[in-house]
Amino acid sequence: MNSGRLKRLKAAGWKVGTTREFLGLQEQESALVEVKLSLIDALKKSRQKRRLSQVDLAQRMGSSQSRIAKIEAGDASVSLDLIVRALIAAGATQQDIRKAITSSVLLAA
């Protein structure tokens, strides 16, 4: 969040904190959430970069468009395995996946 918006929210009486604080997550739980969110973001970018629709990606995976939508929405039922499989099907490289994981680990620290 940019500093101007943060100042306006605080001035209006809002409390600003982290997701970890709000949900009362342990450090490891917070790190896992950050990894999943980062991988999901990488998936969306990879799919859009290659001009793939959710239907196209679903066909590549032998899945459904609604499942791809759940992955991209961060549905709790979606496993890390499925997210990584979708990334690979979307054409992401190992370097893309590594970069997403590394950036999320830095955010969680």
C-alpha cells in the first residue's frame, strides 16, 4: 500500500496491519499464504503473457475453466501442487517459479 493511502486511512481512524496480525497466523502459516499468493500471481501473469484464456489453460491441464478460476481466486481447496501444475501448463519456466517463491519468502520475512 502506498504511503499516501496509508496516511489517509490512519487519519480516518482505520487501523492498518498485516494479514498475519489480522488472522492471527503463525509465522509458518503466513509464509505459506505468501508463497501461494505469489505463485497464483505468477500464474495469472504467465497465462496473460502467453495470451491464454482460462479455457485454454484448462484444456492444457485436462481440467475445467471453473477450476482455473478457483486457482486464480486463491480458493482454499487448491493445493500448491495444482498451482505449480497450472504454472507449468501456462508455460512458466523453473526460473519463473523460483522467482515467485523467492519473492514471497522475502515478503514473509
